[in-house]
Amino acid sequence: MSIRAHKRSLTLAATAALVAPFVLAAAVTADTVTAAPAAAHGSVTDPPTRNYGCLERWGSDHQNPEMAELDPMCWGAWQHDPNAMWNWNGLYRENVGGNHEAVIPNGQLCSGGRTQSPRYDYMDTPGPWIAKDVPQRFHLTLTDQARHGADYLRIYVSEPGFDPTTEALGWDDVDLVKETDPYPSQGTYETDVDLSGRSGRAVLYTIWQASHLDQPYYLCSDINIGVAAAEPGAAAEPGAANGAVGTTATFTGRLVQLAS
Ligand SMILES: [Cu+2]
């Protein structure tokens, strides 16, 4: 990705600081039709990554002091560097050669090995990140504003004993769930994720290997497995809730507002 493209994203973010992410995305796209074809990038938007979740919940209200109590990890993230949220789609490295485990140190998986440090460093911080309730089998969506294409999405889940509220994610904390086939250039890449047998809190870790050049993205999404309404035919596990359900529900109105 070109430096110029990144500068443009930053400028837009600064001038549109109070604008919902979908509006911002539209502005970037419109601005770049006649310029660089790939001015924005992408991320897993459902279940949302740590920084995308903070943008969804607080992008239009990021100076609200109530965030410190309602959503302390997002509060910390905004204090650390607001550009981690405005550039929710830029958490990547380049020229990794597929050697993800060699390049990304343990404890730094959620920041892509502190890529563009210090912008995304806070994503590695253990703590009570708001987790999305998901059934054991759910649908993952990666939004690619740049239409880079994907060589693959490689999806891991943290092991049952891993506690993201006290530990930073390492390679020995995750199990590979699936690796997808390539996707052609398009706006979203969707795939089903099957976490049968799992319940409770976990980190979903997605590596998106973009196709336009060697540009992998490293994406942590916090989830509560088996808490949400199950898909037809599958039984929910109401006992798996760990207390985050009420907090998540608090944000429903805000999410609807941002998406409209
Ligand atoms: Cu890109």
C-alpha cells in the first residue's frame, strides 16, 4: 500500500472524525476512483476485531468519559492511539513470505507483531474486551474496501484454557480451525466457522493473506461461544455466558444507529 494512500486515509479520518465508519468508507472509495485503486484495506468486521469493535461502539462518541467504565479496553485503545480505530482496516505487515509464526512474536499476535508501532500495540493488551456472542457455528465476514482478493483466510481459535482478560495471545494459545480457498477481488469474504464442542470466552484469530501483494493482516476478534441464539437445529448453551451479555446488549442501540 502506498504512503500516499495512507496519508489520504488519515486526512479523511481527521476531517470526518465524527462520521460513522460506513460513511467514511464511502468517502474513501469515492475519493480514490480516479487515484490509487487500493487506498483502503480491510478487516474482519463480524465478529468485529478489537479495534473495529471500538470504532463501531464509540466512533461517534469517542471522548465520552463513560467509556472508561462501560468499555475499559476501548477506552484504553482510544487513549493509546485513536488512529488504531480510524485505521481499523490497516493492521497488516508486508513481505512476511507466509512465515507468520516466525515473524509475529508470541504475545503480539493481535498487533501483527506491533506493526506500525505504536499504533496498534494496545490490541495485545489483556483485559475485558467486549466479546460478541456467537453460536458454535457462525458466519465470519471480512470487509475488504480495497478489493485486494485473498489467497486464504486462516482462522484460529484460542484454546479452552486461554483467558484473554489476563493473557496476551501467543501461537501456543491458538488452534487452527480452517484455511479457506482463495477469494477473487470483491468487497467481502465470508466463511462459516465451526467451533462445535467449544463454549465461553475465546479469541478468534484470522490471518487474511491479501492477493495483490504479500500483505497479510492479523486480526483478533473477541467472542463468547454458544451464548447467542443457536442456528436452527442446534441447541444453545445458556450456561456458557460469563457476564458480558448484558454489556453487549447495552450497545445494541448504538450499533443500529451507526449502521444506518
Ligand atoms: Cu491494502
